[in-house]
Amino acid sequence: MTRAAGLDRLAAFLAGAGADYAAARNTDRGPGVEPTTSALSPYLRRRLITEAEVAAAAERAFGDGGAEKFVSEVFWRTYFKGHLETHPSAWTESLALAASDRERLAAEPGLRRTYESAVEGRTGIDGFDDWARELVETGWLHNHARMWFASIWIFTLRLPWALGAEFFLRHLVDGDPASNTLSWRWVAGLHTRGKHYVARAENIRRYTEGRFDPAGLDEYPDALDEAMPPREVALPRSDAVPAGDVALLLHLDDLSPESLPLGAARVVRVGGLLAHAPGASERVRAADAAAMADGLERAAAQFGCAARLVEEGWSGDLPVITAWAPVGPSADALPDACIRIRRGWDEAAWPRSNRGFSRLRSAIPAVLTA
């Protein structure tokens, strides 16, 4: 899990599946074949490569029109992060719901049996069981399969959505608190109230090219509801960058120190903070560790100073500067005294992400220019 690998993956996508992305992206041909999506999300999630450089590379390769659909999908990741920044309780409430639902598993044998059969791929539902095993064994699922899985989990198996979001975040190598939490809420009909995503056998049959043909799905469910949706809060301001010597703190949400807007700051020391997703699998932890090691190595080369995982007193008396960590484990683990700076991409996009995606989508040309 390195920046070099991410750039190689980007080049392979632009030279291959990228040309047919708009038409083929919803097709899931299964593991072991070239994906119809970019498969860049593990690198984007950790910002080993940035959304700005991926969008720019796509536009160079395909032109504005040819890149439009792919660039729009890149912006969905940005939208989810910006939306969670202005609705942070969606994250904390999902964690609280999952904890409460785990208590239900202990108290309700029927629910526990259904949950265990789901996560172990023993429900008997064609496709769903395969995706459950694929997720655990590989740490990956095609985006369309994630939507089908979440819908079947919620509406056919009647399992709590927060436990499904937790299951995904535990195993996905690209598991992102914002994209994962809000995507599950969207499928359930909570993100856009009353508008849910329903997995239908015909759609699964079509977009898996006949590999799966599930029976017994609830194809006409009602959307979930909640007493009070997450409350919107003001987007916190980015801090001013100080001049002079600083210590730079890297975290798993931004491992591209070479392109941080550091102004007149001089980085003389670099530390790395590993804050994994709750209950992260060994595969996810290994990917996080490899990405952090790569980020620290590049930071040491970029700034000509020592770079290692943080320990007591690592920064000395220097002010500590860090890239903005969006809502999630890294943000929770950052020291209060950190000077947090935002990239221009987020500064332009996040204020437009507080409502539905359409507001940000209409501003994509302005964000790209900014």
C-alpha cells in the first residue's frame, strides 16, 4: 500500500477500464478479473494519491466530456467527507447504535443466528453469501455489490444497518468512515429521507452477467426512519499556517506530505499517527501500517529530517502541524493542540456538501478550477 502502487493503479485504469468506465462501472464480474471500476479507493482513502491529481489525470486522458462520469464519482467521496464534517453525529450515532445492537445480539438468539449466518455467508441467498465471504477473504467488494449487500442486509434479512456498516468498516481495505457510514444510511433511506436503495434480483442478474440469481428478496420494502436526523453544524475553520520550524504529524487520512499547503512553515521533524478503524481486521491494519511507512519514508526524503511513528515527546517544543483529519478515528486521536490545515480541494468542496450531492455536483467545474 504505497503512493507508487496507487500511481501505477491510476495509470493502468486510464489505459484500460477507464475508457469504458461510464458504461461498464456497474458491472461486477467478480474477484480474479480486471475490475470495471478504478480500484483506486484504498489509495484515495489514505490520500496516498489525492482526488485533485486523479481528477486532473482523468481529464488529461479523456477530456472534460470523457472524464465527466468518473470525476463525478471521485467527488462523491469528497461529498461524503464534507457532509460528515457538517453532520458529525451521523458517525458517533452509528457507533453508539452498533454498540447497542451488539447487546441485542447477546440478548436475542434469533437475531444473533441471522447475523452470524450473514457475516459468515450462510444465509442461502445467492450472491449475498458470496459477497460476505469475498469481503472477509479479500477486503474488497465492487461498489454495486456493496449496495446490493447493504440492501439485502437491511430489508430482506432485517438486520440493523449499523452492524452492517461496522462489518464493512472492519474488513474493507478502503473502509472510510464518511463514505461507509453515509452510504449505509443512504441505502436505508436515512441519508435522503424516504429514498432507499432496493436490491432486485433482475438487477443483480443483469449486472453480475448471470453469475447470481437470488430468490426471496424483499423487493418492495419501506425505507427506514429515525426520530431525529443528524443535526447540521458549522464547518470548522482551518487553522493558519505558522512560519518557522514545525513538526509535521501524518495520519491515515492524508499521506501525501509533498503536496500539503505548508506556506512558510519549515518541517524539521515528522511523526506518524496510526489510528485504525474500530475492530479493523489484520488485513486492514497491515494496509494502514504499510501506507504509513510509505508516507513517513517520503516525508523524510521531502523534508530531509527524521520521520517515525509518534511516541512520547516526539515533537519536542515545536508547534505540531497536520493535514485536516475528517471525522473518524484519526480526528478522534489527534492531540488538541495540533494546527490543522485543509487542502484547497476540501476548502472549495466541503462548504457545498452540507445538503444533497446535487449542490456539489453543479459546482464541480469551480472546485476543479480552485
